[in-house]
Amino acid sequence: MEILIFAILALVAVSCSILVISQRSAVSSALFLIATMVSIAMLFLLLNAPFLAAIQIIVYAGAIMVLFIFVIMLLNLRKDEFGPERKKAQRFFGILLVFLLLIGLATIIELGAFGLESTGEISQPSAPAGPEPLAQLLFTKYLFPFELASILLLVAIVGAVVMAKRRL
Amino acid sequence: MVSSSAYMILSATIFAIGVLGVLVRRNVLVMFMSIELMLNAVNLALVALSRQLGSLDGQVLVFLVITVAAAEAAVGLAIIICLFRNKKSVNVDDFNLMKW
């Protein structure tokens, strides 16, 4: 049953991400990207990470994608401004290189270079990780990265305002 | 239970599609979306390995990656708006001011 759900979600995620890069209009690309993110959130649920699934939908599919759609609408692009895409040769070599990259990654994963074999089969399904155990770690072991993230967000806010504003 | 390798293969596939998007597209917005796709693929791998190792450290890392992605999207889209205001285009081939 779990394998069936995984297969369906993986199929949706992969086909939607192919559609993201093959659509001519940026708005449909953005919509397919939302579909990809929602299916990845469902995979997080399958991996016993419900809190991250919620964060994924709220932050990625919500906030970031709204920002994308907002900018696409703001730029008010017409069809002719997209122009021709890259040359045939460039596309061919792009696909070739990505195919080689995929083969390399798959080989590394199958060889167990990440230590997947040494840790063995997962003994028992862990309890779903809600906000509490994550916060426990975030405010003790990872307190410094957490504070750095807050500074990063502040810098991003200031940077975005400075760059996008016509005249300060 | 679905093995971690299956999740890793799926993550590698989505990452490769993101790389392909950056390589073959010229619309800077779609290239930016491909970068988001790659970040998502890495998040999936991190959560899968976190389950495999039975520790929550990977999930905390995903949390921080999502924060960085949000900051990156805000700054990146501001840069795109700036570029469009100056060049009246979203085609990356027009953005060659810093090429020598």
C-alpha cells in the first residue's frame, strides 16, 4: 500500500517537474511547480515528517510561489517577449549532460556510498516528528544556525527593498 | 516500507530535471524556478536519510534550507525586477553587462 502511494506521488512529482521546465509560459511553469511542491510535501508525510510537510506547503507552495506569481504578473510579459529558446545543439548537449549526471548519481546511490547498507533496514517506524522534538533540537543543538537564519532573513528583507525600490 | 534508496533515486531525478531547466531555458524566471526545484529535491533526500538514520538532525537542516530558500527567492526576484526595469527583458542572453 505504501509502495503504491509512493509510486503515484513519485510519478506526479517527476512529471510535474518535467512540465515546469517545458512550458512556454512562466505562469503555467509556476503552477506546475506548486503541484511538484505539494507532492513532495505528501512524500514528507509518508516519511513521518508531518511538521515539515506543513512547513513545505505554507512556506514553499504558499509564500514563495505567491511571490513568484506576483513578480510574473508585475512584469506583465507578453508572448513575444519570451523569444526563441536555446539552440538545438545546446538542448541536445544539455540533455546528454543531465543524463550522465543522473547515471552517476544513481550509481553512487546503488553502490551505497551514503552508508545506506551499513545502517541496515530501518528497525521500527519512528514516531511522526511533530513541532516539539524539532523545536527541542532547534533551540539547543542548532541554536547558532537558528540565530544566523534570523539575521539572514533580516538581510534579505533589507536587500529586497533596496533593490526593488525605484528611489529610496 | 519504501527503501531509502528509492527516495534517493527520486530525489536525484528531480535534481537532474532542475539542472536541465537551468541549462536549456533562457527565461530567467523559469531558471529561478528550476533552482527551487533542485532545493526541493535535496530536501527530500535529507528527510529520507534522516528517517534512515533515525535522527531528527536532517529535518532541522531541511528547516534551515527552507529559510534560506525563502530569503533567496525574495532577493532573487528583486534582482529580476531590477533587471527587467533596466533591460525590458527576462531573457538571460540580454544580461551580459558583467561578461568580459
